[in-house]
Amino acid sequence: MNVKDLYIDFFLKHGHKQIPSAPVVPENDPSVLFNTAGMQPLIPYLMGQKHPYGTRLCDYQKCIRTNDLDEVGDTTHHTFFEMLGNWSLGDYFKEESITWSFEFLTSVLKIPVEKLGVTVFSGNDSIPFDKESYEKWLSLGIKKERIAILEDNFWIAGESGPCGGDTEIFYFRSDEEVPQEFDPEDDRWVEIWNNVFMEYFKEQNGAVKELPNKNVDTGMGLERITSVLEGVNDNYVSSIWKDVINLIEEISKLPYKGNEQSMRIIADHLRTAVFISADPAGIKPSNTDQGYILRRLIRRAIRHAKKLNIDIFSNWEEQIAKLLIEKYKKYYKELEENEKVVLEVLKTEKEKFNKTLEKGLKEFKRVSDKDIDATTAFHLYDTYGFPIELTKELANELKINVDEKGFQEKFIQHQELSRTASKGKFKGGLSGNSEIETKYHTATHLLNAALKQVLGNDVHQKGSNITEERMRFDFSCDHKLTEEEKIKTENLVNEWITKGLEVTKVEMKKEDAIKSGAECMFIEKYPDIVTVYKIGEISKELCGGPHVKNTKEIGHFKIKKEEASSAGVRRIKAIIE
Ligand code: SER
């Protein structure tokens, strides 16, 4: 059994339910581009909403972090990684959480206790020292020299949200003798697991209040724990990457040694690109948001392929993507289901970049009779998609200079502008429980039912996204809606709202719910007993809520836009007035 299976097995034995990995593009949290931690899809539940699977959960979650994109190329950074996690939603707390983490590491994975060190929260002005965790570790046999008490052991995803003190577990990854004292600043000690005791909520304005429940949120990076267990200091030579690196060696006819950086970048970036483009959100390379990240990843991989003298017009990227899909499809079936889409995305973007690459090279030739200033370097980046490294490399060959510092300043300004733009666009933060979001949530069910009446029963929900300002609804449909279809749909929804239909909720067996014809988007996401929301006689859907009690509460529904989302999927943007 591999670590992923051992981990799930262990927590199932301790009364947890396995939840499926959520998509990499968050379904209900427009405040971030990607899920960056296992807890992200669980935020509403950490805040008190009842989870359909109960109070003890575990999973492996696909995560993407692109803030340290530039660090990829070293031995440990990845843009995509899998996070193993277990959660208590107001169930067990520090005692069990620490005991199980210790047991899993030392008894299941057989890591010697002598190689472990831990950190514990020292407390601050408003929150006391975490004495309970400290004493628990001592009682399990961790020596006091191996426990570091730190003030910054407090975990939160971003600026606001559920948070709390944490205790981190470190492993001494080195052939040297393990020092008596644990020093978290010493790079030979690597963090392998983080147990966060989420009992607070930090507001946007900085105020911290208590959550309704004391929760546990733990996260362990699969890539790191695997390399620890396999005794390697470079993640890319562990079993997770070995075959991918071997294939890149084969395609480029070059050895890994001496070409590590480019090979790691190609392997890492293509893996992330494969997962993003296989996601149900249907992301395509573009110049904004997730699409922009996807574009940069693919282009950076292409540039490094070129650096390795790989014929970039050949099907090199397809070979690598196919291997990645093969490796991961057992755990993530969307990779296999969307294989065609993934290969198409990579190929199209490659062809596009190959075109601008040529034009960009011409432009470079034109401007390279003198040193490249910041504006020119930025123009090459912005218009021809040239990463600064490429510009520098070309300049080096001609022995001219590039104002890299000036470029970075412009780049940061540009990034800040896009960040501000996306913050503005996504203001409203987490979607979930506010009154207006609840109304939108019920309106989503009504829209789903109305589309079925107008277009036929083949119409199925493909995704939805709610903020305080609007709702977005994706559905399968092979044509652009006519004006008449749009009006009919809008009128039906408003008719049902005005009628004042009761919204009721019942719990039933999943199979009975499906037999009764209840709508459901991701059947595998639901446990055996499910909640079904009914709206009068017109809609029946498996759903976790929350919803209004009566459709009258919703207000007036208006379709603002209908457009293509991806092949065979249309998107409606609508508001409530
Ligand atoms: N949320 C914490 C982390 O990402 C523990 O899962 O480290």
C-alpha cells in the first residue's frame, strides 16, 4: 500500500469518513483562484455548517499554490501537490489528533521517534500557551529538547477565516547524526505535518471571535512525506516523479544530472497544467485568473523544453501528459474522462506560443541593438509572452544587458493591478451563509428546474458559483439560448418565486433519492444518507443547503448574460433585484 492508501485506511479505522477531493478550482469560494489547502473546501463546515458526511473526515486533496512559482526548479517546491488531511468538526480535539498523528507516523509509517521534533504555540496577548499539546507530546515520548515553543504557530489561510494555534511535526532529513535539540530554523529539519486547532474566526477587520465548534484541521504534503520515507533529499527522484523524469530524459536524450532545473520545471508545470485543464471548471489558457496561471505554466514548460533541445513541435508534451494521466487516474478519474480536453489544451497553447515565440524573437532582434530597458523587457513579456529568463538568455548571447530590476518592478505593479482587479471582482469573500447568498442558492435550484422545462431533461448542472452580487450557473446544452428561451426561463423562475413555494428538506438514502429523480451534480460526493431539498413540486435536489424557507423571500430574478463556458457547456449569469 502507498502512503495515500495507508493514511486513508488509518483514519477510516478511527471513525472518519473519506470525502472525495474537491476540484482544484473552488466551487463555492470565489476569493481564491485555486484550492491551496485541504481545508479550503471545508471552510463552511469549519464555521459551523453541518457536513453531510458527519464530524470526522479525511481525504487527499488536490492543491495548487502558485505564489512561489519561481522557486519551482529546486528540490522541494511544487505548484501542484496532494495534501493528506483529517478533520474533526467539533468532535475530537488536541488529545486524539496528536495521538493519531504520532501513531500514524511511528507505528504505521515506522518513522523512528528519535527523528521527530515538534513545535507548539506559545500563546500571545489574547490566546494562552498551548499547554495541552505540549504535555501530550511529552507523554508520547517526545523529549522536551525536541519541542520548540513558538509564537508564530498560528495558522490561517490568507487574511481572514477560520484559524487557530497549531502544532507542527518535523522530521530530521539528513544522514548526519540527529542533534539532541530540535531547531526549526535548521534546514535539515523539514516540516511534515501540521495540526491546526481551529477554534477562532478572524474577520476582515482583524477582530478574532470564537467559532461555534472546536475543530481540528490537519495537513500533510504527500510529496514530502514520500521523499522522507524513501530517504531521498530531492523530491523529484522519489517514486512520485521518477518515471516522469525518466521520460523527459528519454525525450530530450539528456541525463537528469546537469539538467535538473529544466526537467523539474517541465515535470512540475505539466502536472499542474494537466490537473487544471482536467478540472470540471473547464479552465482554458487565457490572460486572466486561473487561465493566466495555466498559460504561464505551459509556456514556462515549453521554454524549458526548448532549453533541453527538445523538438517543441513534436508531441513531447502529449507523451508526458499521457504518463501523468495514467499515473493519477486511479485516484482522480476526471483525468481519464477529460484526457482529450487536456491534450487539446496543451497542444493548442503550444501552437499559440510557438507562433508568438517566433514573432517575439523577431521583435527581440529589432530591439537588441542596445541594452534592453525595463519597458522593452516588459513589452516582450506582455505582448509575446516572453518570461524574463528567456529575454535574459537571448541578451546574454548578444552580450547586452537587461534591466531586470526595472522589469521586476513593472511586473509587480502589473501583478498588483491584476490582484486588485480580481479582489474587486470577487469582493464578497466566501460564498456561503449570508442572507443574500442563501437566496441565490435557492434561485440556482429554480433556474436548474426552469432550464429543464424550457430545454428538456438532458440539461444538467455543470457548476455554480455564488457571490453576494450575482450567481453563475453552468449547464450542459449544445446551443446558444434564443431570446425566447431566455425569457421563458426567467419568467418561470419569477413565477415560482411569486407563488411562494415552500422549501423543505428531508434526509433519505442516496439510492432512494436518485430513484425518486432528485437532481445531483457529483453523486460520488454524497454519503449514503443525503439531504434532499424540495421546492414545492418543481424541484428536488441533493444539496447541503442553506436555503430560504419560502421562494417569496428571493425577490426578482434577472438573467444578465448567457454565454459559452466550454464545449457543450453554457453559462448563465443572473442577479436578484
Ligand atoms: N491547513 C493547514 C495547512 O495547510 C493544515 O492542513 O498547513
